[in-house]
Amino acid sequence: MASDTILIPGIDTPLSRVALGTWAIGGWMWGGPDDDNGVRTIHAALDEGINLIDTAPVYGFGHSEEIVGRALAEKPNKAHIATKLGLHWVGEDEKNMKVFRDSRPARIRKEVEDSLRRLRVETIDLEQIHWPDDKTPIDESARELQKLHQEGKIRALGVSNFSPEQMDIFREVAPLATIQPPLNLFERTIEKDILPYAEKHKAVVLAYGALCRGLLTGKMSSDTTFPKDDLRSNDPKFQKPNFEKYLAAVAEFEKLAEKRGKSAMAFAVRWVLDQGPVIALWGARKPGQVSGVKDVFGWSLTDEEKKAVDDILARHVPDAIDPTFMAPPSRD
């Protein structure tokens, strides 16, 4: 049985293999913020045994980090913080905001200082480049992060959405502790290259989208709709006729989960953890949405269950859609 905690190089405390994802708490692309509920959600996650909170400045343009900072100030020494940088935004309000990749050294330093202030901490446990910036040499970005690491402002460094070739360049300049790609029952591209890379180089994978933006909760039906300011309104998985195919697969996953006395959510997240040195990000914006996290721990899928998962996918979604719709544009 695999351990349900894991060590990230540079962080001394064993971390829970489920982390709280806070994109939705920031409000942007999730129907707007609800600060008090966001704080209660973070506290509920801590009560469930989660001790790693993953956030980013772009989640609500600083708002998610501010809520995380407020929540952890009310319950100090209860959790570690992973955040990100490398996305710049311009605009007067969220509806008209333009987001683009920017990992220039000056931008990196500014983002770290801003994140420290919003999070109310002196050191960021894990700082990650959110998306590769094709206009800035990766080694320049890595070198600036390494400086901030040496200055004591960051404990560990990571990247998100990078290819193995891009990570090789990063690693020539700075230690790479973590990799954050999408991974869930429906989005499995990283099995081919990123997971083997992580194991080879002893990096921990932070799998985002472990519940596939709520699709794997078992709480959606063909009648479920999403407002225009919800990112799922632009996700092809949630559009007909794809939506019905994915829901049919979820219904079969639920039956597999029931045989183990588990929820669809616990089954889906346990599958993610069984893929290797992985922490699954469990996104939530309401306290009730973290209920059941403890059901993920203390067991693993059998070989028969893993084969059943593959058979279900082959029948219902043989050509699963990758989440490329979320990729932000390059800098002009």
C-alpha cells in the first residue's frame, strides 16, 4: 500500500497526497467569489487532513491568494502553500481582462513579492511557473527563481504545463521539485512522458483537474448547465454530444466505486494517486465540496478495477479531449 503522505524536496513536512485547489475560490471563470465561503472551505480542508493549499495570482487576479492568506492567518501553522507565477494580466475589470504568459525575471520577482504580501507569509513553500513563456528563455526564468530560492523567499521550485524538453532546460539552472500537469480519469496524456520523467528525476507531480472540473463528482446530469462566466461553458467535454458520453462513463465509474463502498469522487482521486509520485489537487469553493477527502486514503485500486476503468473509457470516450482550451496566449 502506497503512503498517503509524500515529501517534496525542500519542504521538510510530509504533505497530504490530496491538496486543495483554489482556482474556483478566486471567483474568476467560476461565477464570482464568495470570500466567507472560501475561508470556510479552506478550514474544512484542513479539518479533513489536507495540509497543502495550491493557489495562483491569476485566480481572481490576486483574490484567491488573499483568501488563502486570510484563512491560514486564522488557523496558523496548519498548512503549506504552493502558488504560481508567469501569467500577466491587463484590463480594468475581470470581464475584459487579458491574460498572457510572462516569465521575464523582473515579472517573476514582482510576482513573488506580491504573493508574499497577499499570502501573509515570509517564505513561499512551493513556487511554480504556471505556463512556459515562449518569449523568455527558460534558463533566465529558472535563474531568477533560483536567486529567490537562495534569498530564502522560496523553499522549493516547480513548473506547470512544461514538456520534458523544457524541464531539462530548467533543471540545468535550478532544482526542480515538482511538476503540475492535468491528470484525471479522462485526461491521461501525461502517462506517456511526464509521469516517467517525474519518477526518473524524483520530482513530485501535482495533478490538477483530478475531478475534471466537477465532471467526476457524480453530481452532474445531462440537464446541468453553466453560465457564460464559467470556464466549463467553453470546455468541449461539457457540450453536447460529448457531455452525454462522459456522463455515461461517470455512471459506470460510480458502479465500480459503490462495489468498494466509495464515492465516485474518492474512486477518481484514488486512481490519480495510484499513478505514481502524485499529489491530487481537489478543487472546491464550498465546505461541503471537501467532504469525503478522507475516503481517498488507505486503499488502492486493484488490477481488475484499473482494467475495468480502461474498458469503460474505450467504450464511451475512446478519443478523450485534452484540456488545451485552458492554455493562455503568448505575450504580444
